[in-house]
Amino acid sequence: MIVIRGGSGPLVLFLGLMKNILFSIFFLCTFLQIGDIKAQSLVKKYFNNVFNDTSEISKPQFLVYPTLAYAPETSWEIGLSSLYVYYAKRDTANRLSEINGFTFFTLENQYGLWFDHAIYTDQNDWFFLGRIRLQSFPLKYYGVGMNTPPDYLALVDANQVMIKERVLRKIQKNLFFGIEMDFQRLASVDFKPAPEVPAFDLPLGSEGSTNFGIGAGLVFDNRHNVLNVRDGLFSELAYLRYAPALSTFGFHTVISDTRIFRPVGKNNVFAAQLLGQFNSGDVPFNQLALMGGESMMRGYYTGRFRDKNQIASQVEMRFLPLPLGFTERLGAAVFGGAATVFPDFSNLNLKQIVWSAGGGLRFLLFPKKDIYTRLDYALTAEGSGFYLFIGEAF
């Protein structure tokens, strides 16, 4: 996984991305040259399994690779990413489960450990969907609302723990219901104002907080491959309550997330997503609705705009693969999105919608399981960004 962050221009971002890719190739090639015969054999076998996938479709697959990135707030970042995909009981009638991980450290003594998963049990009776983030990492704080300046107000150093888990039971075909939990802790918080920034009021939660929310979720999901959906529908409606007895702050969150995927011809896919996050109560700044990131509103830094509520949408046309003739492993995509954040519905201003658009290339990583890795380039009114991930954005 590669995300190149920061406010640099497209050329700098592109160079950073190329350094990342070259580092991975250099690392493995060096290992081949200096390792013993057994090590060389293992690495060659690894490359062959990745690029010449001849295994049975039911066989679990594991991929691990190094990453390198650069951002002004972190200096050089060195990491290791992994992906594990499998079918429960090796039965392809079950849905494809995926677990991916990412760990990194930087030359500024920052570090992180991430895990994401979408796990289906046999006959898809249970569905576990969640993520874990443990990191000491700087956050850019621009303020709250849509009228914030394009340059960040402060760089926020903090230790973060974020654990979100959904434990869902199938109650009817493709319909799941269960418990949703969200634990977030922000500690050792230090707001470092950017140079020449006028004084500003620190937001709620600027001294840190620990919040635990628990609630219920109803999910309709008929996707067979969450990393590359060809035809399907995912729709989630969730409610979480962060009670004062369990949290520093008391507030409520409602999340609505609907994604639709439809085939266009033999290989192409049209995908669309509508996301809403609605908070009420005393919401700390780190748990407001955050716009931006590698999935929704690509091109914007995560949290470039934040407020109690967010409505965001995106569409994407995927060509998987491209009709090139000489290979069936290259694809492409074009996408666009629009979003806004607002304090309450009485202050929802449709004139304050921002946009994101871009395109990218796809490489078929696991042909038998129809899993692609994506390289996206996104443009916004304020800048751009490159993203390299395994699996589609949504």
C-alpha cells in the first residue's frame, strides 16, 4: 500500500511514487543477489506465485511487499504491507474474505500498525467487518467547516488508537444484523501552529479523549468479492452511542453507506457510492465527519474539511481489463466525486460542495480471484494526490 501525502505538486508526487516502486524492486533484487540458493528459490517462487497465478481458485493466497513514501510532516516512511485472501473451508460458494495489514515507521520517530478485514464464515452465516489503527502520526488540522483556509492551521502530534468492528449475523439471504463498536483514543496531543498562522481557538478534544461507542447495524450485502465487485449492492445503516459513562464526550453517530455495482458489457463495471455521516452532541475534533482519503474524495487530505455532518458521493467507471490484445492483466478507471460538511441541516449549503476527479491504472494481481492493484491520480480544486492500493477504492 502506498499513499503519497503532502501539498507537493504532481511532479514531486510522481517522483515519490516511482521511488517507492523502485525501492520495492531494489529490495527484492538485492535479496536475490546476496541470499543463499534456498532464499533465492523462495523469492523466485514468490514472484512466480504473484505474476503467474496457476494455483487453484480455492487456495488461500498471501502477499507481502515493502513500501517507501515521503511527506513533509514525516520525512521518509518505510513500511511493510500484506494481504491474505481466502474462502471459508476453501469453498468458492462462500464469499471471498480478505485481511490486509500495513506497518510503518518514519525518520521522525513516528510509527503505525494498521489492519483491515472483511471476513465471511462458512455459508456466509457471519460477517466480520472492521479495522484497527495504532499509530503515532501527525495530523493536519485545518479547522472546522467548509470555510477553512487551504493551508493547515496546525500540525497535531498525537498517539492514536482506533478500533472499529462490526459483528453481523445473517438473518435472511444477503441481509445481516448485529453489533457495531467503535473505540477511539487520542493521547499526548500537541497542537503545533503552522508558521505565521493567526491565533485560533483549539477545538473540542484538543487535550485528548477516549471514546467508546456501541450500537447496532443493518447491512445488505450481496458482494462476492469485496476487493473487486463486478455486480452487487452493499448498504449499511448504523447507529452508535458514545455514552458519557464510557467516553470522555457524549455524542451519537448515524452512518449511511450505500454502494452499487453494475456490469457494463463483458468486462466493464459502473460503480457508485453515497455516504452520509451525522453526529449530534459533544463531538471531539478527531471524530467529526472527515472528508478526504484514499477511498472517498481522493485528492483531499483526510480531514481537510471536517464538521458534525458529511454527505459525499462518487461514481467510477472501471475497465477490467482493457482490450489491449497483448495482455489481459491491465485495466483502468475514471472517477469523480462531490461532498460537503456542515454543522446541522439548517446550515447545509449546497453551494459549498467541493469536487474530486481523476483516473488510474489497474494490474490484475491474482487472476483466479479477480483481484487488481490500483494506481490512482486524483485532482481537486486545491491540489492532487497519488494512491496505490490493492483492491478498488470502494
